[in-house]
Amino acid sequence: MEYPMLNPTASRQVWTEEFSGLDRRPRTGNGSFSAMGNMTGENWPLLCSRKKRGVVAELERPLGLLAAEKLAWIDGPALYYDGKPTPISNLSLEEDMLPKQLISMGAYLLVFPDGVYWNTANPEEYGSVNRLYETAAGQAVRFSLCGQDGAEYEREDMTVGDELPREPQAGAYWLDTREGDRTLYRWNGEWTSVTDVYIRVSAPGIGAGLKLRDGVTLSGVCYTGENETVKKQLEALNETHIIQALGENFIVIPGTLDENVVQTEGAVRADRKAPRMDYIVECNNRLWGCRHGDQDGATVNQIYACALGDFTNWRKYSGTSQDSYLVHVGSDGPFTGAAVHRGNPCFFKENCLHRVYGDYPANFQLQTTQCDGVLLGCAATLTVYNGLMYYLGAHGVQRFESLPECVSQALGQGPWTGGAAGAINGLYYLSVREAGGGWSLYVLDTQRMLWHRQDDARALAFAALNGEMYMLCQNGMLYALNGEAGEPESGEITWYAETPPMGYAYPEKQYMQRFLFRMKLGRGAVCRALVQYDGDGLWLPRGTLQGTGRTGLYLLPIVPRRCESMRVRLEGEGNMELYGMARVLSAGSDGGIGAGT
């Protein structure tokens, strides 16, 4: 008697040992996950739950974070350094003085737009970048001809006119008015020109807080007399001048005057101040900034640089390599971010990049590149790491070398509307606002170009210092992301990872017969497996593992039912390391899945 032979169902095993992180695209590669939380690829090729963060501090009103020689942050109106308060304690909290920008230049920490500084090497040195001065109502201001040292020339010994004085006495002066530019001569047997000719401006306290060679802008200078020439000479003083000498109650500036004048009407200003800037960076011992919008009542679209090594001078133009710098740009729209890339200051708009080349003001050149720039409101995502700029643009996260390249295809299309970022140890940390209004902290492995999602941290700023990445959140929490500083987070880390839909996309009608997960669990850690069939939104539990502290790997098998598609979710608490995932595939019939379960 012959019996029918039953052919065994052909099956094969697909084993995955390299996990490629988060990938939300419709079709993904082997080893990727379509959703995750608190996962990391730092131990690649494994997929692991992230380490506990260190809680460094809790701020009441976080406004800024910076890594200098030590960590600095702004909490409300006060600046802190290495966890201790500094003398900078009265920063403005008005809306038009926010957000704050914390900049390091040498040993100095600076806060803008307040324009204050503090010396980390000499804690007693602090003050304002700006020196603002205005005379009191009715206060007399004297303008007089003098030498470079400020000593006034005696007018009694001076003749002003276009004719040579007759029978001059030894030491007498003649201010020649024959040319448009005045020339001062002195009689010593013959008339010899005097090159030491300046104007002394005298008023109580006008020189306080200034230093030699500062650029000071005068305004409010006027003349009510009848001499039209003197009137023009005084009105011409309403501009920026380089101080040649000074004292508590006087400053000396270049210029000539046909007569000494005392002004009592109106108020005279003598200001040395930085421009209002949208974004500021330090490059080659200068601060660089940009501004689109109002500047002292005028609409501007400009890039600025302070004098070499001197962040207090932004209008110092004396024809030397140490001068300040200003250039107008012709691109449309507001600036959206600034960074230093390969030794050059770079200023972004949404559709272009302005880069300044050169070593000193006389040979500075502005180059404009049309490209996908930084998205408005995302300046804090702009980070330079290993010679490349990373930032959030209108079409996703860009990696910029000579032109931008999108590297966030795996995260989907967004749109994202704000965020902050930092980079260290090959990782780019990006906290962004999602399309639905929520926040996510993503981490990009810049070598393997793999993304992982951690949690919903809403970061204000990141700072890398001594191998640790610090994250300051909007809620005031300051974390050390690697856990090397501060106190460890309380409780266990809750994590999850979900596979993309899997099913009859496999050839020859193959279906999933079972899953096998190999993992390592820390003592007390828990891993639960859940399955969702055919996108019905229901997650069904299929097993739980708990770490006992023993060394070794845990095997978690899952046997799914027959379906068209399925997803698997691993979730749990505590330390987990996923070493491998096996899918055992069996061949189905040509008729499809039928009605079986």
C-alpha cells in the first residue's frame, strides 16, 4: 500500500546582526526600525538603550550655555561660570533683549545683546562693551584747537586768515585759510607747518571709560554763531573719530577749528558702542556679527567685525590691519545663523551663504553662495564638527562641505520649525520641534550616517567640554548626556523600538514563522515583546524577559499568526543590548494567506 508523501514546508532564516537605527521611509533596509525612544547606536552594530544622563544643575530661567575652559550658563539675569555666580548679575530680561548670545573670546565671556563682558582669568575685570555718554541739559562743551597731547594752542598768539601776518613774534601761529583744508604754521624766523593739529573736546566725564585709539561717535554738536565756516567745521564733527589723547574730562580728535567754541545748547553725545547684531561668532581674534533690520533708526543688511583683539571697538577706521570692518550685503531676507567654517566667518540666510575671506580689512572679500541655508528660527542647530557644518534647513538636516547635502531622509519630511544641536565624538545631537508640535532628540552617527531617537527633550543649547556633551533644556534641566558629570538620573530608562511592517513583500509568498531576538539585559531590566497585525493599531503582548544579573544572552522567541503584514515592538526598562534578530520564513501557497489564523 502506498501512502501519499507530504513535502516539508521550505523555510529559511534571515539573521540580522547590524542594526541601522531609525528609518521612517516606506521601504527600509534590513535591521532598521520605524519608531524608537531612548535608543542609541553608540555600541554599533548593537542597538542599545541609552545610558543614564547626569543631572548637573537645575536653572530657574535658562537663557544660554557655552563651553569655554569651563562650563558657563545664563540663569535669568545672572551669568554663571563653573557653577559659580559671576559679577554679571543684571542682564535684561525684556523681550527685545532676548534671546541671549553667550560668546567666548580669549579669556573673556561676553553676553549680547546686553553687551557685557567678564574676564575668566581676572574675575575682577568686567564691564560693558558700550560706553554711552551724554551731557546734561545746559552743560557747556568746549571745542578748541590743540596738539596731539591735548594742550590747547593760545588763540592770542594765533592769526586766522588768508594773508601772512605782518611782523610776527617768535612762537606766533598762523592758521592759513587759503585752502579748504586748514594748515597751521608757526613763526621761528620763518613759517614752518605744524602737523600736530587736533581738536580738544572738553566736558565733565567725557573721557571716562574710554581708552587711547578708541573709535568714538560724536552727535549733537552744533553752532549758533554767525560764522558759517565754523558752523560747518563743528557740524562735521558729528561722526566717528579715533581718540588721540584723553583725560577724565576731555578727548582729543583729529580736525581743525577757525575759532574755539563753547556749546551750551542741546546735548552732546560721545558713544562707543557695538551694533545690534542678530548672530555673533568669534573668528581670528575678532567678533563677527550680522544684522538685517533696524540699526539706530536706519534699515540695514550688513556684516560687521570688531577691531582686532578689541571687542569694544566696532567703528574704528584708521587704515590699519587692526581696524573694524563693515560690509553691506545684497541678498534678500533676514539672516538665519552664523558659524566659523575652515577659518572663515559664515553668515546664512534661508537661501544663501555669505562667507568672508581674507586676513585683514583691506583684503576682506565677501563670497555669496546660493544654497539651501539655515531655516529661520533654527540658528542653534548650526554646528561645525570635523570640518563640516550641520544644520536644519527648509528641506531637512544638511551637511555642508562646499555645498549642502541632505542627510535626514531617514527621518521623513518634517517639517521642523525650531531646535538646537551640538556635536562630539562623531555624534550630532539634534533637538527639534516636530510637525505636530512635540519635540524629539535625535542623534546622528556622522560616520555611519545612522539616526537614533532618544526622547522628547526640548533643548535650548548644547555644549561639548572634555569629552562630555551638555544639554540645557527649556525646563531648566542641565544634563551631561554621557553621564560623566552630575548625579545620575533617578529611576530606570524606559525605551522602545518598533520594526517597520513586514509580510508578503518577501519572495515566493514567504511569511514570518517566528522571530528570535538575542539580547543582553542588566540586572532587574525588563524587555517585553508585542506584535501588531495588519496595521490594526493593537499591540498584543507576546512575551517578557527580565534580567537576573547573570552574564549571558537572553533569547526571546515570538511566534506570530498568519497575516498579511506585522510589526514587532520591543519595550522595557533598564539596560538592554540587542545583539541579533532572526526571522524564520516559511513558504506560503500561491493562493495567498487564506482565512487561517
